[in-house]
Amino acid sequence: MSLFIVRRLLLAIPALFGLVLLTFILIHAVPGDPAAVLAGDQATPQQIQALREHYGFDRPILEQFIRYVSQLASGSLGVSYMTQRQISTEIIERMPATFELTLFAMTLATAIGIPLGVISAYFHNRWLDHVLRIISIGGLAIASFWLAIMLQFTFSMELDLLPVHGRLSQGLTPPPFVTGMIVIDSLMAGRLDLFRDAFAHLILPGFALAVAPLATIMRFTRAAVLSTLRREYVFYERAVGYPRLVLMGKYVLRNSLVTPVTQIGLLLGAILGSAVVIEAIFDWPGLGSYAVLSIATADYQATLAVVLIVGCVYALINILVDLVHAAVDPRILEQL
Amino acid sequence: MSASDPLLRVAQFALAFRTETGLATVLDGVDLEVARGEILGLVGESGCGKSTLVRAILGLMPAGARVLGGRIEFGGQNLLDLDEAVLSRDIRAGRIGFIPQDPFQSFNPLFRVGSQMLEIMRWHAPPEIGRSRSAHRARLLELMERVRIPAPDTALKRFPHEFSGGQLQRLMIAAAIACKPDLVLADEPTSALDVTTQQQILALLEELAREMNTAVILVTHDLGLVAQYCDRVSVMYAGQTVESFSHKRMLEGVRHPYTRLLLDCHPDRAGALRGIPGIVPGIARMPPGCRFGPRCPAVLPICSTQRPKAEMLEADHSVQCWAVSGSIAARVPADA
Ligand SMILES: Nc1ncnc2c1ncn2[C@@H]1O[C@H](COP(=O)(O)OP(=O)(O)O)[C@@H](O)[C@H]1O
Ligand SMILES: [Mg+2]
């Protein structure tokens, strides 16, 4: 099993290298001059040229790439051109906010999507199934940025029920840093007031982020349950009188979880992507808004660092998914 | 057999499936009786409706099935009057046990065999066994000893894929009798196994059934097997019971041309019987009159227009065949 993990980790390295290469090419393909941005509006062409030479922006792209990769290999994500701080420090500061948001959204999507999928399958082709399927198609079709803005508009501005942006209300100080996720840290510090405030801030962006994966999880769960219900062993379990709820809630569910679990892994990757937009809309100080900022300021190394980090997380999640598979299915465990 | 007090009595049972072309009768006037402690062989080629009948007795008809008439009396009540929840709670496993055709497909691959068998006992163990999990475990261990599973203690903790087919089917036998049912339905319990294992499994089933005075319906397409283990035989053809007789009539004395042909040939593994030309008609295209007519070596003109009536030849022998009734009718005046 540990051999399996090591092998998978090693396999991730070429994939991550490809990711960095591709991003590097894309960044240099779109127009944008970090030296000009850095130098500001008043700068003379000479000053801009000096900056360009200082950072090596004038070197051939291949040389820049090799320099960047060797810098990565030495363990550094580089320094932000804009803030002059270590990018790794900035990312570590912002990562917990993104984790908090995406974990909340995924928990929401899973906790609602799986039961709805099971119910949909159980009432296969009856009206409840049809209603749920129509809703799930809507959830997939809806653009999350539009939904986010609508939620903001309705629940914050019109009804004034939930905060419109940020992680905490003005004037509140975050709890002592443990995990960096405020809802968890505030509970650990015993600060229910902070927890309530932070949780209220999570609801709208979390929900906006959760809708698409929720619909996907529901659809995959429904399909998986339907295929499980056709299995011979489900017939046997009915023939020997397993009560209906036990059969559905324990046996059929477990047999059906493998596909949705794979989906949850893939969706976590996708959700990190949509978080970029949602964080920008809700002014959520996470990796997504950091990425937006870095792109807007042509802070290449920061953009690359975010892409790389997201890639690493994605690779780790995929390994985790396989481990969860093994935990669910003893036959897979034997193959690891 | 004691016709006065049968444990199970299927009378004129008729069932149809909804197909694209409308309702298709799959079982048509099935008559069957099983006395307490009796082993009944239910014989016929593949597609004759044996599994459908077994499922109907358990109340597990597929979606789209419709009961057209008849009764399935068990222990004094008509099972067709009971709804799914009652059947599941009061009848299955506790009073009617089930042994499936393919043990590989019928155990849930994700759960330990012990926990699957204990789940049955949890809901259906009779009071004399006790309600506690440890009592159930003790009973299971004892039964596993009986069905000759080596090291029952560790076997309980194993997953289905760690057993051979023969062992799995032994476990299925143990599971079927664990809650001391009055009747066990075994639907081709050995057709997924190799020939030597077949004999062992059936011998074991017979031994335990006799010892516990459990009645068994042994479904098979192999009349040779039936001869060894069954007290009585019912022969099905195309959804009808065409002949029923006791063991002692097996070798001489069976009258229906179909039964005679079954006796003359040995089935191959797939269940197709060499030696009887033609095939069992599909449910959507049943011939009028006697359904066996088109394949029958002794066919008469009347066979293609009118269905033969069931004729009692002896107390332990009934048959539906124009050739047989005709010869009786012809003989009666001569005897008088
Ligand atoms: N769910 C179903 N829908 C439609 N037809 C079916 C269904 N199940 C079985 N049949 C048909 O009913 C007939 C009897 O099948 P079955 O009971 O499985 O026979 P046996 O067990 O004797 O081989 C066959 O013609 C089969 O094709
Ligand atoms: Mg069958």
C-alpha cells in the first residue's frame, strides 16, 4: 500500500511538470508586460527596460523556463514582483480561506447530492425522480458567477439576511491561528460568536460553489444506485428479507458509492477552478482572488505558483480517491 | 403425500409480463403442492418459467408483472394477498428460505460473508434461537460446521471473493436454513458449479433438509439429479405444470411425452437439452392448444386447438396431455 502511494506520487511529477510548462506557455502567449505594470504609469521606457533586464523578462522564453524550473527544483516558488514577498508565504496565508470555502461547498454538495441521488433512483421514473432530475439539470446549466451575484443581490442586498462579502464582519478579530479556517479555529477557541459570523459569511459563496458539483454528484449517485439495484445480490438481499431501509441505506448505498467518490475527487479539482471566480465576487481572501490579482498585475510567478499548488492538491486528491476506493471495496484493496 | 395438509399449494396461478406488444402470459395455470418436509423437484428446460414461479412465491415479481389469477397458499394464507413489507418481514428467510442460482453474484462483494448472514438472522431469527448477536453468531458457527466450511470463525470474517463457488453455495445453504424456515426454495443451486461439487451440494442440502424436516423446492433442468434427491417431481413446460408424480414413478410410469424426453436425455451445462428438437416458445408467441404440441412426437390433431386438462392418473400422479387422456378414454369402455 505504501508502495502504491509512493508510485502514485512519483507518477504525479511528470504531470505537474507538463502543467507548469503549459501554463508558462499560455502566460507568455497572452499580452501583458510585468515590467510596465511594475514601473507604473510615470515610468520612462529606460526604467521599464531596466526592470525587464533585472528580472530577465528580456531573455529567450526557453531560458526563462529553465531558470524557473530550476528555481522550483531548489524548493522556491519565487518572489512576487508586486509585493516583493515570498510567494510561498502569501500562498500559505491564503490557502486556509480557500480550503474552508471549497471544503464547505464539497461537504454541502456531498451531503445533499448523495441522498437526493439515492431518492431519485429509488423513485425511478416516478414524479419525484423527474422533479429532482429537472432541478439537477438546472443546477448544471446555471453559471455559478451569475448565481453568486443573484444570491448576493437577493440575500444580502434585498433581504439583508447574510453578509455580502469577506470572511468576518468588520471590527471582529479572527481567532488564534490553528488551521487557518475561521469556522474551525473559532470553535476551537470556544468563540461561538465568531463561529456564527464566519459561518454566515460562508453560506452564500459556499452555496454558489456547491450547486454544480451537487447536481453532478446527484446524477452519478442516481445512475450508480440504479445499476446496483439491478445486481443479483440485491435480489438475494430482498429475497432473504433485508428491511428496505437497511437494504437501501447500508448495502445498496455502499455498493453505489464508488462512482460518486471518483466524481467527488474530480469535482474537488473543478471546484478549485470555480473558486477563482466566486472568491473574486465575494471578496474572499483565498487562492482564487490571489490568482485573479496576480493575473491582473502580470505577476507571472504568483500565477504559476497558484496553478502548481492547485495541481498538487488535485494529484493528492486523486491518490486519496483511490485509497477511499480501496477502503470501500476489499477487492481493490488487494490489488494495491 | 398428504394432500389434505400441504405446506405450500400453488393453484391455477397465472402471471403475465407487460411487453412492448402487450401482456404476455408467462405462467398459465400452474399447480403445485409441497408437503411438510418434502423435497419437490421442479423440472423443465430453460425459459419454462421456473425462476419466475420461485420469485412469485417469494413475492419478488419484476416490475411490469401482473397476477392474472390463482392462489399461492402457504401455511394457510394466500401469499398473493400480502404486501411487500409483510412478506419481507414475516415470510422471507424466517419461513421461506432461498438459495440462489449463482452464489458468486448473489453475495454482496463489499461485505464480509459473516455480516451478510448475520443481517438475515438479525431480522428473521426465530425466538428459540434468541435475539442477541452472539446467539446468532453461535448458530451460524454451528451451521458452518455442518456445511463443512473449514475454520468457521475466520471464514465469517472473509469476503465473498475469498471463497470457491462450492464453499459459497455451502454458505448459502447455511444462510437459507439459519432461521429454521419451513420451506427452502433452491433455484438451480448447482448450475454455476462443476459437476462433482454439484453432487456434494445437493447431498448436503438433502441431508440438512431431512434432518430439520424442512421442505425444499429444488429447481433444476436435470431430471437425473431429481431422481436422486426428490420425493416428488413437477414438470414445467412453457409456463404450465404438465406432469406431477412421486419418486417411485420416475423410472417407469411417467406419461407425458415431454417428461419422457427429459428422462431420455442429459442436459449440457447451458441447460439446453440435446435430444428434444425445437425450443421452448417465448412468452410472446405461445402456440394455441397444447404448448408442447409443435415439438411433441405423439401430437394429435386436437393438440393444436385445445389445451389438455389435468388428469389424475393415480393419487400421486397427474398429467396434462391429450395423448394420455385419450388412451384412458379409449380404455375405459373396454375395462367396463
Ligand atoms: N422480467 C421479465 N420480463 C419479461 N420476460 C421475462 C422476464 N423474466 C423472465 N422472462 C421470460 O419468462 C420466461 C420464463 O423465464 P424464467 O422464469 O427465467 O425461466 P426458467 O427459470 O425456467 O429458465 C422466459 O421466456 C423469459 O424470457
Ligand atoms: Mg431460471
